[in-house]
Amino acid sequence: MNMTTDLMPNRPAGKPAAGKRFLQSGVGLIEVLVAVLVLSIAFLGIAALQAMSLSTNNSAMARSMATISSYSILDAMRADMAAAQGGSYNRTGTSAVKASACPAGTGSLANYQISQWCGQLGKALGTADTTKGDISCTAVDKSANCTITISFDDSRAGVGGSNVQQVITRAML
């Protein structure tokens, strides 16, 4: 006697055996909707992170531009040391340079340099009343001790920071 047992009867794929229920295979609609919801929330979080990163980078760029501008006027004063020691570049308090109202660059090299610097501040940090530059130099022997203070509106910095930023640079010419 030859007994063979067929454990897997021949039937078309996807059809249950007689009297047996077919188990679901694949992914249901609910699972797909939940996955799409989770991915949507993740993408919104990434977009918010990118927006915050952009505003922080803009703020950092503004501070870098203020630092570069302070070095620029210091270099101009080094080229005109006698006027810097004599106080021709000093602009403090009410005589501080405002990017919204740059002074005329006539009369002396110091006035021309300050006018050019004011234009540079306006281009780099915005031509607003809040964009100001203070210069204070005192003669020390054959040099000068100078402090450059640049103030500007940094409302693009995002939450948690001050809108008005200051960059202070001190140098010996």
C-alpha cells in the first residue's frame, strides 16, 4: 500500500481551503492613514526646525557684518592716525552715526571715511534709526585707544532674544 499525504493540496493562490477562513495579508487602510499622519507631523516638525535655523543664521550673519564694519572703520582710522588721535573720528551720544541719516563726507578725510562707513552700516544692517555707530578714541602715546559700538535691530533673531543688538569692538590703533 502506498500512502502519500498531501499536506498542501493544490488550489489557486489566495483561495482558502474548503471550510477555512482566509487570513488577511497586506496593509489595511487604517494602517496607511496612521502612517501618513505620523509622517505629516514629522515633516511639519522638520519645517519648523528649518525656519528657526534660517532666522538664527540671519541673526548670526548680521552680527558678523557688524563686526566686519567695526574693523573697517578701525582700518580707516589706522590710515589716518593723526586725525584719530585728535578726536576727528569721535561720534558718540547725539553725534553718533545713524544709518538712516548719514553725514556728508566733505571737509576732511575723517568725515569722508565716516560717511562711507555709515553707508556700509546701512547696506549691511538696514537703513533704520536703530542702526547706529558710536566711535570713541583717546590718544595714548603714539597710538589711540578706540571703542566702536554698533547697535542694530535684530528682530529676525527669533524668540527669546533682544531686538536691539550691540557689537562692541575695542582696539589700539
